[in-house]
Amino acid sequence: MDKFIINGGRKLRGNVNISGAKNAAVAIIPAAILAGGVCVIENVPQINDVTIDLQILRHIGADIRLLDKSTIRIDTKHIRDTAIPYEMARHMRASYYFLGTMLSKFNHAKVSMPGGCDLGDRPIDQHTKCFKALGADYTIEHGMVEIAADKLTGTQIYFDKVTVGATINAMLASVKAEGLTIIENAAKEPHIVDLANFLNTIGADIMGAGTDVIKVRGVKTFKGADYSIIPDQIEAGTYMVAAAATKGDVTINNVIPKHLEPITSKLRKIGAVIEEFDDSMRIMGVDSYERTNLKTMPHPGFPTDMQPQFAALLTLAKGTSILTEGIFDNRFRYVDELRRMGADISVDGKVAVIEGVERLTGAPVKVADLRAGASLIIAGLCADGITEIEEIQHIERGYENMDLKLRALGADIVKRKLPDAIESIATAI
Ligand code: UD1
């Protein structure tokens, strides 16, 4: 039971390198199942969600080698049609991408219902709708989703709502289907384009990724390939907000500035100074920030995965800011913890009203989900005194070495492990 301990009040200064995108990695790694040869994937983030993905791949028979800290070699020559159990799938949402890839590969897949962050109701009806449209039947029994098809046939799929996960599964499930599949009302996030680029590199025929209509023409054979994952838009945005919130001066390297536009424009609007270069950004904080309103929306709107971090920053802005969560039902589970640190926030359904305060003060807090954890870290970096953050396993699912990267920027943050004896007593109570 590790925790982060932050002594707040230091301005972040210096350079930070952004790792590969979590949400692209957790789609591309299962997609390697389809490759007809060895894949070497570069810029893989060292995060727990990737570790779980690799464990699942091993479980179904893949040979995986780490070539260096961010490069993996995946050989799926000997994979088998094997069920993916609860213990593996429960940790992450993206385990459902094994449904799409295994269905393509074996015309059959059996995967435990996915886990991941608790952000309210997260149905998978759009995923099952697309598998059905391609010709598969599915059952959900004893916590396992099982899908099977005699044959997959290209079709037209119209999503009732914009969904990243179902768009990815639709691409994965249709790459080998006979004929043309047209995916309408598709999500347009950068990791969707990255997955399409990877699939095309191994031989798929996908057009239109990044727009709301994606066309997939089924192909029969795939090859191996070398591929480098895009930088993580949300990790970059998190460091941008942390730099601004601490009134620091940070250059963020290995980014695609275009992917960061919604975040950059909001930061500029409230007063931060930002310089853009080809693959880096410099963020210079100011003494006080203006209020703003913000509504999360599918890409290219403001990302829901940046909403909690922005909330932490706006707790210290002048005046009243209003945040509307446009994607998930329950994404304000960090608010009680920020209140413990002195924030003035009220929540009504999907709307949070933030009254800016003069200062936050350090407190013991608990992480409820991945981006909630990033929010509490940013608050802790700004607060007076010590913030102890528990349940940091949520943060380590998606941020590579966050404590080390922040320490290199001058933050006073350490990771502490409770001694086992204390931990077991704590668990027993
Ligand atoms: C992905 C990201 C997550 C991000 C989210 C929105 C990954 C691994 N995770 O999650 O970080 O916060 O996109 O950008 O890439 N929905 C349905 N039925 C479905 C599927 C989704 O109603 O079958 C709803 C969801 O409940 C949610 C909305 O659609 O309200 C968007 O969800 P979706 O885009 O699918 O999010 P995820 O793929 O789970």
C-alpha cells in the first residue's frame, strides 16, 4: 500500500519527457495478435495497464521480450483461443479490446467483463452491437462475455453515442471481415488514429480514422512490423496544468502540440503563457488565474481525462468556475478530497461549481481513480504543507514514474511504502 507524500509550495521548473500514450498502447498491444509476424513496438509507457496487457498476451501464448525500457518485441505465432479470466481483465477497461482482436483472429473470444476506473455507468452495448452487426452472437454469463461467429461480414455500424472503446473494437473486429465495414459516428481521439496507423502498417486497409466515418476493407493476411506509439496527450496535459498551477516554468518534450490544443487554449484563456515548438511546449505560470467555464466533450473537445486536473488548478483561480462533465456520469469523486484541502466546490449531477480560494492546505487524501489521482497530486504540489496521497495504485495504472518526473522538476514528493506488518494490521481492521 504505497502512498505519495508531497511537501507543497515549490514551483516546477525544467524539462520533462512525455511517455507513449496509455490509451494507444492498450489498443495496439492486443492488436499485435493479428500480426502475421513479429512486432516491435517502441515508445511503450512503463505503466501498470501495459504490464497487465502483456500478462494477458502471455496468458494466451505470446512470446514477449523487453528490448529496452520502452521497446517490446511481441511474437504471437503460438497464441491460442483461450479465455481471459476475471483476475486479469478486472484491472483495466481496455481488456475488452481482446474481444475485438480474438474475434478477428479466431472467430471466437471469451473475456471477463472489463474493469477500469469507476466513473459511473459504463455499459458495453455499443461494443456488442458492432460485434452483432458483423455477424457474431454473444452471451454474458458468469461475468464472462463470449462472442462467436461462423464468419464475419463487412457491414454498416452507426454508434448511438460517440465511444472511443467501441470505435476501437469495431476496427479490431472488422479488419478481416469480408468486404467493407463503414463505422459512422466514430470517435476521433488521437489514439484511434494511432491504432488505425498500426493496423495499416501490419497490412489492414483502414481509411478515415480521425474523422467520424471510418471505412475498413477486410483483408486476409497480416505481417509483422516496427511501430512507435504516439506521445500521451493526457500525461502531457497533466504536466502542463501542474506547471501552470505551481506558477512554474516547464518545457514538455516529446509531444504533438496539435493533440494538446483544447488544453493549451484553456490554459491560455485563464492566463498561462505557452510557447509551442515542433515537438515540445513551454508553459510559464502566472501569479493568479482567471475563472473559466469548461465542458468535457469527445475529441477535439476538451478531454474528460483532463477535467479533474483542471479542477485542481481552478480551485485557486479568481472567481467562480463551472465545470460540466459531458462524458461520464460520476467523474467528481475527487471533489471531497479537494475539499479536505480547503477547496470550495459544490457538485450537482454533472456540474461542479468552483469558488476560487486564496490557498489550499496539505491533508491526507485518498485516490478514487486514475485522473482523480493526478488532480490530488496537482493540488498537493500547490498546497501549503504536507499532503499524503493514498491508493496511488490508480495513478500508477496510467502515469509512468510520476514521482520521479516531478522530483526532477523540483517537486518535493516521495513514495512511501507502509511496512508489511502495519499494512496487514491496517487491512485487518
Ligand atoms: C476511453 C478512454 C478513457 C476516456 C474515455 C473518454 C481508453 C482505454 N480509455 O474510455 O480514458 O476517459 O475514452 O474519452 O481509451 N458508452 C456506452 N455504451 C458503450 C460504450 C460507451 O453507453 O458501449 C458510454 C460511456 O458510458 C460513456 C461514453 O459512452 O458515457 C464514452 O465512453 P467511451 O468513449 O467508450 O470511453 P472508454 O472507451 O470506456
